[in-house]
Amino acid sequence: MPEIEIRDKNNNVVEKVPVSEDIFGLEVRTGLLHEAVVNYLANQRQGTHAAKTRGMVRGGGKKPWKQKHTGRARHGSIRSPLWKGGGVVFGPQPRDYSYKMTRKQRRLAMKTALSVKLRDGELIVVDSIELDRPRTKDIVALLNGLGIDGKSVLIVVPEKDSNVYLSAKNIPRANVARAADINTYDLLVHNYVLMTRDALKKVQEVGE
């Protein structure tokens, strides 16, 4: 059974706790991770891009000159794609890029991402992050003490904590998420994942 080290704010190991092998001890499946990341990014797309075809561009209903005997090339509309100010051929149109991935696949991908982070030493668990008020300096000091300052880090808390959120808001490349809201993309896109002990318990409850 895998074990995770619980650290204090000075990066000293204070305890080792066993964790579920079904969540933190899975074999790496890069294809599944790739599919989950592509699915997440596709679902974030707005799909509002649009270009006007010749039928959408204003004007151009009148034939610019007669068909024959002018010595000029024949044209039927000044909004032809051949003309400046004309329509676009096969241009982008609004569309929905989102598609579904089964719940089983999404959960397995997230568990695999957690296994990857633990295997690579990029999952750090601290006993707690307690702030009586928003204070960026406290979070910066914590990251410095853990040796991950300057790195992109996802701070995972058990429940919504406005003090932690507001404290980390001004730190570049630092984001905060609830344990129930983490996803494969967020886990993989950050260099480190920093969890509290309670958040770790919550992640295991959600993952089971």
C-alpha cells in the first residue's frame, strides 16, 4: 500500500500515512490522461468564432457589369470570395466543441494523475493551512518553506476557504481548488499539488 508523507511548514516529515492503492498506486496510462486533458480543453472552448460567407456579407446583389462585351472578367457579385470585402469560403462558424467522456473514464484519469504526482514526488501534503485572515505573505512563506516557491502549484483544500483563496490569489502560478472539484487537467498542468491532510481524506472519499 502506498504511503504519503505529512510535512510541516518547514518541509520536515512528521508522519507517514497509508493511502488507497486504487487512487495513488495506479499504473500510468498516458492515452487516458491525454484523452481526459483534450476533453477538458474542448469543453472549455466557447465556439463563438464566425466568418461571413458571401451570402452573409451586406450588398453585392447587383451584377457589377454585364456578362459580355466589356473585356473584363465575368462577375456576378462584388461579394464573391474573389473580391476584396467579399465573403469567406468555408470560414469558421459557431459550433459546440464539447463532448462527453464517461464518468468512469474521468474518475480513472484523475486517479491516474494523482498516482503520477505521487510517483514523481510532486504531491505534497501538509497537516493544515490555517489563516485567520487573508495574508499573501503567509502562503508565500509556506511555499518557500516547502521549497516550491516560483513553481506552479495547485493548493487543494477540503472545503471552500476564502482566506486561503484570497491569500493565494496574488501569487503567480498558484491556484486553489476544493478537493471535490479537482480534475485531471489541473493536476497535470501544475508542477506541484499541495494538499492538506483533510483534503487528502476528502480526495480519497470522492475517489472511492
